[in-house]
Amino acid sequence: MTDVQERLRSQMTRAQAGKLKRLSREAYQPRQFEENLTQAEALRRIGALEAEIALADSF
């Protein structure tokens, strides 16, 4: 499998993109959203943003 095929296969899903875009706006960090992330990177950023939002909501 070529690098391009691997990259396409592992791109973030449409659901991940929507969730990441929403969370990045909610956390006032629009740079956390990028169009061409892998599924793994999207999961990492989603988790980090959810944790940050939960922390902010706890105050």
C-alpha cells in the first residue's frame, strides 16, 4: 500500500470532523481543527478539547 492510500484510509471521519470543529469553537481554539487529520490525531484532539471544556465547566 502506498503512503497516499494509507493516508486516505486513515483520514478522520465526517463525524469526527464535525465534533472536532464544534469543540474547537466551544473551547475558543479554532486552530485545533484541521481538514486533513488522521483518525488517531482527531481522537487525540477531541479528547484534549473535551477535557479542557470539562475543566472550564467545573469552575
